[in-house]
Amino acid sequence: MGSFFLSAGVFLGGWVLVHWLRTGETAPYTSFLTGSALSVTLGIMLYVLALLADMVARQRAVQERVLFELRTLKDPLRSAQNGPDQGRLSGK
């Protein structure tokens, strides 16, 4: 999604740049400059948002793994306190 907006903005900006280099003015394509700037900005923002979403997903996976490890560490302590006959097989 971000690459679409970024490439559209670069294309529009390049179009205006080529026209400016040929004629020395941006007269018929002046509105493309605004669209290009907004599109490039939106594309960059979408890339950053995607990176943040990926970081949150990885952090969640790490936290779930740590929670799982903590629960497995606590479980043998509970079964040792309850006695040998009240272990994992009794459903607790």
C-alpha cells in the first residue's frame, strides 16, 4: 500500500520535473506538485506504520513466549507443593 502511494508520488513529481526542465515552468501541472508531495508523504507514513505494526506483533510474540515459560516454571512448583499424588494427572 505504501509503495503504491510512494511510486505514484514519485511518478507525478518526475512528470512535473521533466516538464519544468523542458519548458522552465510548471504551469499546466502545478496541482500535480501538491498531489506528489501528499502522495510521497502518505507513502512514507504507511511504511512507518507497517514497521510499527510489525514491531508490535513481534513484541507480542515475545511476551507470549515469556508468559508461557513463566507458567511452565511455576507449574512444577505447584505440583511439588500439592504432593506427588496431586500432580498433572489429577487435572489441577
